[in-house]
Amino acid sequence: MSDPALSVAQRNALLLRLATLADDELLLAHRVGAWTGHAPILEEDIALANIAQDELGHATGWLELRRTLDGSDPDQLAFSRDASAFRHSAITELPNGDWAFTMLRQYLFDAWEALWLDAASRSHYTPLAQTAALALREERFHLEHTALWTERLALGTPESARRLSNALEELWPYALGLFEPLPGEQPGIDADLLPDVTVLKERWLMLVGGHLQRLQLTPPDTAPIPRGQHTPHLGPLLAEFQRVAREHPDAAGW
Amino acid sequence: MTTVQPVEADVWRALSEVPDPELPVVNIVELGMVRGVTVEGGQVRVQFTPTFSGCPAVQVIRDDIRRAVAQLGASDVQVDTVISPPWSSADLHDSARRKLQQAGIAPPAPAPSGLDLIRLEAPPVACPHCGSTDTRVTSTFGSALCKRMYVCQHCREPFEGLKSL
């Protein structure tokens, strides 16, 4: 079941990172999907439904990879774990807020994800490199969309700029927290199996920070909120996300 | 008792009758989603590659593949997912490009080279109705993960196009 070429520490590093990736994508897909039927215009309704589907597809990819490493069941992990076992960043559990908040969160997250995937597509762990390469192509379309919305809102009206600026104030420390190294991840980084998030952070700050600067937006000077710190929003989110699976544990197929 | 055992060419022919559920004017072979076929006795294995990792049609297509090949008399049909190299819009056969165009869906432009992670401009595509390249993306996303929305600024028709990957 497990790859014999991996040491225990390397395998654990991969499992740790895969858990955070899958949980981020699952919860973000759930949040973004909640716009379906409520977005300001039909095209955006469709766009967010597409983005949610992509993120769910990526979560499936990570959970399938995890299955090959530890034999875990993806459905069980998604739908039967309690809040304390989730490893996502709180940025993905925050409620959708207004349009500016939703778009900026997606933009900051997409840029982190695209850079992580880009680096992971060169991983020496081939199954990870392949899954990352597939997801990266999709992430570029997200970035195309959310970067453009960030520009529109920043340069739109005083009201749209004000909302975007408020969203940036709230989201920035969570976004920085995405780049906090995971305890136990180092053996994977040392063996070139996993990207070094501290290197990615520099690239992200150049890419996103530079873009925001051109839009006259200044991120707050705050400390990162690391993974593991959760908000009161997680419980209700999981109750909704897992409800159907928990009510119908014997349901099979789709 | 005689059993009919399919040969590889039969399998390819059967697969070329499986439409893509979200683009029913084209079949999965001409979309470049079938990477290979092996036949050993009554056992058939089909290497299948999805276009997008979250494509909700994947399960339907896998079932359709099994059904189409089973009808040839295969005793066992296995559909393996291949994700590397990832599906590319360059994998489209010319027949698929033609059929899409006739259905009013712009075939994909060549995928942009370069590693820019943030692109604000999509590669230009020709309007499937009038052929003008004076077109504009109206949304990065469309009615399926593989499509986006455009409008032609020459003939004023809105249209969908396949994403370039």
C-alpha cells in the first residue's frame, strides 16, 4: 500500500500536507458553492459554481493520493470527521461576507495554491507532481477571474474600494498563515518531495503584494494567523457540509 | 458454445460512439480522452484521461465506456484513469474541432506558452459564426468546466468556446 521508497518521516510529511490541502479545498468549495443562485449576475453564479467544482476536484485528487499512502477512505475523511480533526486554514472557513470579501479571499487563496502547485509539479514524488500539474492548469483560470475582479473592485467606485480594503484588512493575516511551515513537514521538503512554503511566501508577496500595490491597496502590518486556530464558524459549516452524509450513512453511489 | 471476443479496432469503434455528456456533438475519442486500449482475451482495459479534475461528467463517461465495450462481448472492462501528461486542448482531433465549430462552440486556440500565473488577457479565438477574431471574453467560465463565454464584436453573437489548456 505504502510507497517503499519513502521513509516513515517522509510519508508522514506527505500525509500531513495532503490533509491540509484537501481540507482547505473541501471547505472553500463548500463556501464558494453557497453563492450558487445568489451571485449578483448569472455569469458570476456560473463562475463560482465552476470554481467550487474545480476545488472539489482538487480535494478529491489529494484524498485519493492520501488513500494510496495510508489506505484511508476519502468519503469517510470528508464527511465523518469532527471539527477537531480538520487541518484547513481558518481562511477557508470564514463566512462568504460580501462580494469583495469572497473575491479577494479566492484571489489570495488561488495565488497561494497556484504557487504551491507550480512548485509541487516538480516534486520528486511522482504521484504528487502529476496531480499538482493537473490542478495547476485549472488554477490559472481562477486567478484570471479573481485577479480581474480584484482590479475591478479596487478601481471601481469608492464603495467597492472601501469594501475591498476592509476585506484585505480581515483576510491578510489568514492568508499569511497559509505559508506557516507545518511541524513535521521538513523531511518531505529536504527530500524534494514537498515545496518549501517559506520560499513560496517570497514569491507570493512579490506577485500578490506587487499587484495590490499597483492598485493602491496596502495590506495591514499584522502577524500571520497559523493553521489550527479556528473560528466559531467551523461547527455550523461542518454541520451543513456533512449533514446529508451523516443522515444517510448507507447511501452508495451518487 | 462460442463466445465473441472483441479486437482492439472494435473497441476503438465503440468508444468513438460514446459522446461527451457536456459536449454531445463530439465523442470521447476525438476529444482526446482515450489514451489507449488493450485487449487480452475477453478482458479490455481503457486508459481514460479527464479534461478537468473536477469534471462532473467523468463518472458518466466511465459508465458509458463500460457499457459500450461490454456490448461487444467483453467479459471484463476496466477503465483506468491516466492524469499524466494532463489532457491538453492540442489533443483534440481535427474532426472534433470541425464539429464544435459547426455547433457554434469555438474550438480552443493554442494554449499560451510561458509561466505567467496571473493572466488578465485570454488568447484570442475566432468567432464560430463569422470567423472574425475581433472577439472578447465575457466570462472565464461557462456552462461546463471546459468552456468559457465570449462575444463577437463583429457579428455581435455571443458564443461559447473551449478553454485552451
